[in-house]
Amino acid sequence: MEIVLAIGIGVLTASGVWLILRPRTFQLIVGLSLMSYAVNLFIYATGRLQIDEAPVIEQGAAVPLADPLPQALALTAIVISFAMTALLLVVLLASRGLTGTDHVDGEEP
């Protein structure tokens, strides 16, 4: 399970970086979203992934509970990334209205 999660985080990060380096605004937005998903998965994975464990721990059991801090950080990161995506969309749409193109550098290929 850990290797699947690590590969998933790596693929999301690599795809996000590749899309961020593209000159089109839509690709930039999708790349930033993929990077935020990769960061959220990484933060969530720091809370110890456990397989074949009971979801509810019996009282008096000597099993450590899951750390709620990574879950709270992931939720906070989701809200922040949503707000940043909305802000980026507004700024890029205003830029397109002023320049007439959706290229970041302002030139058509």
C-alpha cells in the first residue's frame, strides 16, 4: 500500500510540475491543482497508514490511536488550495481580458 501511495504522489507531483511549466493558463491551473493534491496526499500519509486494522479501537486496547493533526492539516490545505485556485482564475481571466490571449508570456505560438 505504501508503494502505491508513493507512486501516486510522485506521478501527481511530476504531472503538476510539467503542467506548471506550460505557457497556457488552463494548464497552469490544472498543474497547480495536481500539485496541491499531491501535497494533501503526502500530509495525509504522514498519519500512519494501517491496513487490516479495526476502524474502532476497543476500550483498554494497547493500540496507539491515529494522529488527527495530519487530517486537520489536509483539510486546511484543501480549503486554501480551493481559495487560491479561485483567485488565480479571476486574475488570469482579467489578464486575458486585458491582453486578449491566454498565453502567460502574451505571445501566440
